[in-house]
Amino acid sequence: MGRKIWIGDPRKMTQKDCEYFSNGRHSCVRLLKDRNKQLVILSKQLHQKPELWCVAYGTCNLWFESYEEALSYCNKRFTPLDER
């Protein structure tokens, strides 16, 4: 997954921006933020059986076998983008 860079003022990200973090191999499902207000990406790996779910933040990529496991991990550690 490549990083997207915006030049100028920091961009306010919303759930609608998931398409920027999707490509032919991964489909971004949800965007969150960590305690340092850095972006966290929850995505599904396409064309893979069984489906794998990735949580990407910083330089770390964690893989889960189910959406429920990935979402549980995210809910314990991260907050939605719209919360302050």
C-alpha cells in the first residue's frame, strides 16, 4: 500500500476518502486515527482466498483472518476520524 502525500495545509480526512487508499489489491473499508492523530487504514485484501484484513498504521501492517477480529483490534486502540 503506497502512501498519499498532500502538499500545503493538512487535509481533513473523512470516510469518503477511502477510495484514495484502495487499489487493485486492497480495498479500504474504514479510516481511523491513532492517539497521535495519524491515519489508520482498515482494508480488505482482494483476490485472496480466504480473505485477509489489514490494519495499517505508521510502518506497521497487521493481518487478520476476519473482519470482526480486525474491527475488534481497531476499536480497542483507535478512534473514528470524526471524534476529537
